[in-house]
Amino acid sequence: MSEIPGDLKFLKSHEWARLEDGGVVRVGISDHAQGQLGDLVYVELPAVGDAVQSGNACAVVESVKAASDIYSPVSGTVVEVNEILADKPETINEDAYGEGWIFAVKMANPEDMEALLDPDAYAELLEEDAH
Amino acid sequence: MPETTVLNSVHRALGARMVDFGGWDMPIGYGSQIEEHHAVRGDAGMFDVSHMTVVDLRGSGVRAFLRHLLANSVDKLGVAGKALYSCMLDASGGVIDDLIVYFLDDDYFRLVVNAATRDKDLEWIRKNASSFHVTVEHHPELAMIAVQGPNARSKAASVLPVVLRERSLALKPFSATREGMLFVARTGYTGEDGFEITLPVSEAVAFWRQLQDAGIRPCGLGARDTLRLEAGMNLYGQDMDDQTTPFEAGLAWTVSLDEGRDFIGRSALEAQRRNGVPRQMIGLVLDEKGVLRHGQVVHTACGVGEVLSGTFSPTLGKGIAFARVPAGDPGAVSVEIRGKSVPVRVVKPPFVRNGQPCAGILIAVQG
């Protein structure tokens, strides 16, 4: 498994969030999550301009095996979606923490980030799940 | 604790992701399920199917027994080694299981039935066999490996014992040959050519490694599921069960209403045919992006039905499914996916055979 980048925060449901300039948070799923799902074949993206609530489902990733809701780690407005995934959903399998990002949100409440797990806490969660 | 096959530790050493499959701890895949799928369509893959149940039937009354037990007619099996696909029905015509029956000798037939239905199948077979003086032997000491793909037979034959090599390569589709406990059948569940090889569990690990060395890729049950659905093959428990007759499950071709044969479920099937079969199974292709899944609601001109087996077809790059819907011309059909109604195309399975999309599967009908 690839190392968890130190600049990310996580939801227990395996979404990652990366705070960028201007209060924009980029969102994807963890490398662990893509491994569990297997080959991704379809991603249903939100629309730019959609209002999202932290903890609410706003995208869907589907592997051959199963469909899985993607929850937004923060509240705000969707400002960008990863159009590449429409034709190449496997990008998430190949680079979950980079090219495989799913959408970006302009945060409404900066404190939303503080409620998320840091990389060590997320790594611990994965440890516990493995036992 | 789930049951395990003799190859369990081999799967784990290969890095397989293991899942509970009908009470068995089985590999769903060893890496990319889609790559495993393409390996079978384009070259050769192998599956541990040792969870399948092998039942040998012996006795002078065995043919008469099978004429009574099975909805398809073993009268079609005239040459030793020939195989037949059939449903085993209850008195009301519901499918207890689907199986393959091999004619091996005048007083010796072999059944291969599903793993998840093993106990009820054995109970049913034994109960009905008693009046025919047929012995019923279950063989848990046998393992089974399916090798499938355009190059599977030649690669597998290279590691078969010399005595079986020529005979195996000479097999016609849906027939088998044997030597001692080693049993080679030209059958499968993928829509590709290949063998299903039954052998003693004590020999299975070494044989698996030889097959791998011969260039056959280990594949999991995940790929097996997308391959068999593309090939238009039913999965028991998902596409039919004891609440479904073969006529409602796209299996009318497996029912032989031949003159004077009194098989279990026959009168119920004949009554259903007289009164009209209320439901039908159809194939669906989703031309839009997305995946068809078990349980999705299907809307047709004749009413509502549901998706049975549904998946993403790696060969077609589209969602495909079987659905059970009310009888009659379904008209324009749509499937509800996460609250949205999405149009789908009704097709006649199979979707894929021998590596290629079947006629009419990829051509969108203008309407």
C-alpha cells in the first residue's frame, strides 16, 4: 500500500481532503478504499455549483463489484469536478491521492477541516479494521 | 467458520482477496478483476471451483432415476462421456438447482451441482433415489480446477498425464474423459473453450502450480461472474431459485417435454405453459454510462420487474444484466438507478461468445 500523504485529512468512510489556497478543499478516496473496491468502472460526479454538506453523499464510485457513496468531508460549494474520471475512472485506482481526485469544494466553514482525522489517526483506523 | 478448498493457502500466498461465497472462503480476485477477465477472453485463466459438489450415481436403475429426477432428458446422452446441462425441479416446477450430468457408463453417471445448495441437493437426490436402487456418493475428496480461454486447452494439456493428453484434446464440446480419479471435461462457465478438471485433493496444489507454470493465469470468482454473465449463463440463487420455473428463467431450452417421461415438476410446467407463463427473463444493455445491479427496478410496457444478475461488462465496456419482468412485449424499458430512470436496450443473451460481442449486442436500435 502507498504511503498516506501528510497533508491530507480523512473521513472514517475513507474520503481524503486536501486544503488548498483560497479555502478550496480537494476530495478523493484513499488508496486503501480504491483497493477494497477494486477496478473502478464508473464515477457519478456532482455538478459545479452544487451546495454540499459535510457528511452527506454527493458522488458515487462504482467498481465491477459494488457502488459506493462518496461523502463530502466539508460543507460548501462545488467549484471543480475531475472530468477525466468520466472516461477514465481507473485513474482513481492508479493514483488515488493525486490525479484520481474527485471534486473540489469552496469551504463554507473553515473549522470543518478540524473535525477530520489526521493521517496518523486514519492509519490507526486502517490498522484496527485489519484485525 | 467457512469451508475451505485444498487450494486455500495457495490463493492466500498469491495475494488473493478472499470472500465468503455461499459458506466457502474463496478468492474473489488476485489483483485486477478486469485483467483476469481479459486473460480468459484472450488467452487462458484458471479458477479453483473445488467448492462445487461432485455426486456419483451408480446402479442398474440410474438412467431411469435421472429420467425422473431431471427436467432435461438423459436420453440425449448416448455416448459415454457426454454431458448435459439440466435443472432439477420440485413438484411445483421450482428450480432446486441447476447442474451438469455426465454419462460415464450404463450404470454410472456423475452430477456436478452447486456448492451453496449441496445439502438440500443431496437430501433431495437421496430421497428420490431410494426406489430406483441407485447409490449416491458425494465426493468431497475431489478438487476441481476450471481452465478457460482460447489457449486454455493446449496449455492445460501440456501438463496433463500423457495417457490423458491426446484424449483430452480430442474431446468434443460438452464431453469428458477419465483415467482413474482424474476427470477432464470440455465444459465451463465463461463462454470460452476450456476444460474443467476434477482430481484428488492430494494432487490439486501441485497441479495448480503446473498450470500456472504453463502460463495459465489464476482468476477469482469476481472475473468468473462477469465472464458467465457476458456468456448469458444463469447463476443459481440470483437468476432462478425454487420460486422460479425454468420457463421464467430463460431456461426453456433445457426442459425436455419428451413423450412419456414422467419427471418431477413436469405436470406443473405443463400447467404453466397451458395457462401462460406469467414472467420472463430478458437481457439488458445499458448504453449510457453506469452499471446495472441486482435488485434495481425495471419498468416495461407490461409492468415492473427487477434486475437479477447485473454487472459491468469488461468486454463491452457497458452495463449488462438479466432481468425478470412480466410476460409480453416489454416495449421501451428503463431501469431505476439511484432514483433516476435510465433507458436500457432489451437484447437476447448471450452478450459475448468466444471473445467477441454477439450479434445485436453493441448495435443501438434507433427508436
